[in-house]
Amino acid sequence: MTDPIADFLTRIRNAYLAGKKVVEIPSSKVKETLTAILCEQGYILSYKVVEGQPYNTIKIALKYHPETKMPAIKKIERVSTPGLRQYKGADELPRVLNGLGIAVVSTSKGILTDKQAREQGVGGEVMFYVY
């Protein structure tokens, strides 16, 4: 697998399209951080890292609207790929849906949302958009 972040996003996208309540994803520190950001921002209900053989997994409880059963994530899209990295300065960071969505940015101060990166005055690699 050449792009584990794209695989992470695709597994979440496919689980929402299939109407699943829980999705399991192979774990890494970066994926755990990305999952924590999605949980903090309200795009998923909760997550748990399950230790196991031969590798650890992340169990993610997906979030749906209680009445309409619509997914909390309308679109989750990879921006920077291994073949074409997308770097932006603090003043050039994109605003997703005029601030309704988030862009996840890998900075020198860790993985942050676009709003947090702007507040701290750091730029970096724009990993993906979610709204």
C-alpha cells in the first residue's frame, strides 16, 4: 500500500456509503491522530484502539443524523498525495465550505485543523478536506 492515509479515508467513506455503524482500520500513530481530530470536530461518535495480533486496529463508531439517518460526513477528500504534495503557508490555508468544513494540515507543530494552524501561524501539508 503506497498511501495509508488514502486507505484510511476510503474505508471511512465506504463504511458510510454502506450504512455501517462501526468500521475497523489498521492502526498507526498518524491514523490515531486523524481519528482523534475527526472525533473532536464531531464527524464521528467515538473510537477505540484495540490491541491485537498481528497488528492493532482502530474501531470507529460512525455518526448519523438520528431522524434522517444521513451520514455526518458528506464528503471526505484527499488533497495531498504521495505523487503531488500540497503545501500551504499559514495565510494560504484553504477555508472549506467557507468555514463549515475542515482541512486537516500536517504542520511542524503536529497534525492540526486549518483553523488551529491559522491561530498558531503555521502552514504545512494539506492532507484532506472533510465536510
